[in-house]
Amino acid sequence: MEIRDATLPDIAQITDIYNSIVLTSTAIYNDRPATVDERAEWWRRRIQQGFPVIVAVEDGAVLGFGSFGEFRSWPGYRFTVEGTVHIREGIRGKGVGTLLLAELKHRARASGKHVMIAGVDSANEASLRFLQRHGFVLAGQLREVGFKFGRYLNLNFLQYHLTDDASHPLAGDPGSKT
């Protein structure tokens, strides 16, 4: 298995994985499947913004994908990213997510990020366990902020510290605008 940057030819398989999750679960708070063009535009925007989109590939098949992007757009959040990992049905639980998450953490650290956030439906016990096994801690819950399949959903936020405070280049300089 290879973990690498996603390319345009991967987008159709990424879209298949995304849509399968949209149609069958509350892991993505979206009611409508995406088109390949919509996912390609998402990929292009991520890349243009300097954020990774990575895939796990084996024998030409995309087994899963991951990315991180801006958590919130205000400058005070510039050292925080929100990450996501999605794995093809039938492949989950075989280590693909672990490899993708490790690569996302590595890339976030390398780009100077301090915290990675994950938003997970409170009923998605498998994803919550997965993230907690990999060092994410529950930071809070927003109740009934999502709606899908005819019901309101609670969103758990988990966070992972990529660096300790002292190691960040701007630590100790609260007035820095860089």
C-alpha cells in the first residue's frame, strides 16, 4: 500500500468513497451525494490553499483518503487545522486509517500547525474510538447542530496537540502578527 498525494485521476474513486459514506452514515453531515466535478473542485481548492489531500492506494485502487484544512478563517486560528479521514467500506479496521492519519499529523507538524481538530458525530463510536486510540481527546460537544436522516445530530469535537507550547516558533510572543 502506498500513501501519496491525491491526483486528479484519483478523484472519481474519492467521490465514490465520499458518496458511500454520505448515503449510509452520519459521518458526513451532507444529505446529497457529490459529483466528481464538485469533489475535483474541493481538491483544487485544498491544494491552492496549501493543504494536503492524500490517498492510500493499493493495486490502483484508492482505499481511503484524508485531508486537513482551515479550522476557522480568523488569523487567531492559523495554527489549528481540522482533519478528516475516510476509508472505503469493507477496508475499515485494517490499518489504512492509521497510516493516513499519521501522514496528516506529520504534514500538519511540518507546516507549523499546533492543534488538529476532528468533528465526529456523537453516535459514530468507531470513529471516536479510532481517534482516541491515536491520541485525540474529547474537547466538547455541540448538541443538535446537525440534521440528517430525519433527526438532529450531536457533534463531538476532539483535538490532538501536534506540538507542545514551548516548541512553537511564536510561543511566548502573544503580540506577534506573523
